[in-house]
Amino acid sequence: MDYRIIKSPSQGTLEMLFRRKGSASSVTIENYDAVGLVQGRLIDMVYAADIAEKAAGVVVEDIKGHCPQHLIMIALFGDTASVEAAIQEIRDKLNKTGEMQ
């Protein structure tokens, strides 16, 4: 599983992410200054999305892509502290349960 946090994402980066979102948002994404990116297997990304939303005030979106290894990516939108907390909680829970290395 790969993790990245983009603090103060550029307008071009945001436009690229919004173009690649898997579906229309059911929640308005606003008041964010960071984007967390997490990539892995589908089962782990669904689990990670649940962890992130419960851990911090972030909005999680699936991001479409083309990956021959069948990995997917989710984006976590929120303030920097919330995105960092969500990523840390994902790391802690997935490593604790042994579901991801």
C-alpha cells in the first residue's frame, strides 16, 4: 500500500483528481487544504475509506485509473491535520490487524 499527502494542492492537481473521480460526490467537498492519496487492493481501499471517515473529518473519493496490477486509489480531502490523522489511523489499523504489510 502506498500513501502520499499533498499539502496545499495546486489547482491543476485538484482538477486532475476531480476529473478522475469515480462518481459524482454525494457530499460537497469544501474546506480542504490537503489531499491524502492511498493506493492498494480494492478490499483494502474500502476498509481504509471506512477507517479514514471514522477517524477524522475527511471526505473520501475513489479515483479512477489504469493499473495492470489491479490496484485502486482513494483520495482523502480535508484540512491538513485531519488528512494526516486519517492516514496515520489507516496505517495503524491495517498494520495492527495484519491485513496489509
